[in-house]
Amino acid sequence: MTPAKMNVRFLDLRVLDAHERGELTAVFDTMLLHGRIVLGPEVQRLEEQVAARCGRRYAVGVSSGTDALMLALKSLDIGPGDEVITTPLSWLATANAVAVVGATPIFADIGDDLNIDPASIEPLVNSRTKAILPVHYTGKVCRMPELTSIARRHDLHVVEDAAQAFDSEQDGRKAGSFGVLGCFSMNPMKIFAACGEAGMIVTDRQDLYDRLVSLRYHGTMQRETCVELAWNGRMDTLQAGVLSARLPRLDAIIEARARIADRYRRGLGTVVDCPVEGASARDVHYTFTIQAERRDELKAYLEERGVETKIQHPLLVPDQPVYAARPAAACPNARRLVSRILCIPAHEKLPDEQVDFVIGCVREFYAVQGTR
Ligand SMILES: *Cc1c(COP(=O)(O)O)cnc(C)c1O
């Protein structure tokens, strides 16, 4: 029998390992000694590491994933009058980045994998369409061959929102390496996490790299002459140092999450819909998002038993009040799925007994008897 109650955290951002804490505080110490607090040498080092890891020529460190998206769009001259096709199921940052640079987000539909459905994109393309902005949601790479061929057919840019998918793969290629630009967030919730806000843009194109370096500091040349309007989106030295210090542990984090995901699939696969990992994919499991009947009741039940869960996200982006004035997006599949999704705890520090407790609770909720 599963115990009545156990506190299971959704995320645990504490660093309890003293050795790891020592490595992180050493980053601060090093920075204090060289004194280059913003865009210090640690930023360049991280840019090289991230570019190499993603299989891209260039990386540009910026102050957040949101900034990465806005600067990426600006570097492609996307702005007023332009449309960008994206997914209705994402964190607000994706569509807001489009809207804040003055363009219009157009919402396609999603598939059962919760990612943008390529078939729903083409009917939305018109002469104003400039780009497709897919989100590798939950850390699962979108169907990139189909997306890139649609983009090629209509001469559109593909900008990847890979904020949740650092180090995810499809057919041996990393998230962020498919589009003309790939954008990452390294905020503390993400799998490759800083101790504050941070983001990164990757590309193979030198012209875009040069422009992004200028754009991230008010569109300046030699940090003095302003040639186009932008804002301050530079990366902190400290965050870059923290990320480099954490990079060697990334594989272990991803493996631990994969093991937890497998444990959930074995325990829950017959009870709820669990995320499926494609045959030629490596998902980093940013979240483990199940699709469940009576989702709200299940969430309340798990809460009673001490299990913290999240709905990412309860409201589709086109249904946010800020987009209410626009014609409603159709996206029937997204509307169906948004009432079924639930993220259950799956972070790398979760002990097996807690995973098993969550499995037991979900099975008891649906009153499924039997062995596992
Ligand atoms: C986290 C996230 C962002 C934004 O990143 P920040 O660093 O928080 O600005 C953008 N898109 C998606 C899909 C995200 O999950």
C-alpha cells in the first residue's frame, strides 16, 4: 500500500551538495577578482561551449530566453506588419516576443505530442508571414523535417524556441540546430539552469551573429555608436560562469530525468497518456506532462496526498486577455488537450520512492488494481 501522504516537490532548486556549492561560489570569487561583471570572459567561454554542444558556429549570450527570442526576431528584421506562426500552447514568452517587436503572432494547432502540428501551419501562410516559431514543448523536439520543408516552400525563416529543450535531439541533431536561429532560456527552472536569468541564441550565420552582438547592447557598434534601436540584453558574467560550472553535470541530470520518465511510463502507461519518446529522439523531459481524464480532480487528489503538480499552461496563449481583441484561433486539438494536461514531479533529484508514491496515488485515484 502507498502511504497516505508524502511531500513531493515539483521542483527543487536547492543545491545541497557541498562540493557543487563550492564550485558555484568559486565562480563568484573569480568574478570578483577580475572585475568584469557583465559580458566577462566567462560569457565568451560559455558561448563557445554552447555553440559546440549544439553543433552551431555561433552563440550569443543574452539576459533571458525572452530577450533571446525578441533579439532573434529583430535580427531577421521581423516587426510591424509581419506575421509569425507559432503554437498556442507555450509559456507566454513565445508569442509575447513576437508581439513586443511589433509583429503579429498567428496561432496554429498542436498535435497529441503537444508540439505545433505541421499540417495546421500551411493554411495560415500568407504574404505577411515571415517566420515559423516552433516551441520544443516539454523538451521534445518538434517534427523539424516537415516544418523546415514548409518553411522552404514559402520562403519563411524558422526560429526555434528551444527554451525547454537544451540538449534534446532528433535524428542526431540538437534542438536549436534546425532553424536559422535557435533560442534558449537558462532560467532557474530550465534543465540547464543559471542562478538567475540568462538566455542564448545560436546560429551558423556570421551576419546574424554580428547583428545580434550589436543588438544585445542597444544596437551599438564598438559599444558607442547606436545604429539601430534595441535595448540592453547582455548576459551577466556570474550566470555564464554558473552555467559553465554546471555543464559537466548536464548529462547526469538528463539521464536521471529519463530514468524517472521510464519509471512513470511503466507505472502509469495503462492509466493515463504518458509522453512518448520518438525512436530517433532524445527528449530531455523538461516536464513530464501526462494527459488525463478528470484532470482537475486528479490534481486536487494529488495535492491532498502531498504531491505538487502544475498545469503548463491552463490557458492557451490566444485565450489570454491580452490577445482577446484578435479573432479567436481555431486550434481545436489544443483546446481539447489543454483540459487534459498535467505536469507531475519529474525533476532529477526526485527519489524513486517519491516517484512510486506518485504512481501509487494516480493509480489509486483511478482505482486501478494490479501489479507493476
Ligand atoms: C522559459 C521559456 C521562455 C522564456 O525564457 P525566460 O528566460 O524565462 O525569459 C520562452 N519560451 C519557452 C517555451 C519557455 O519555456
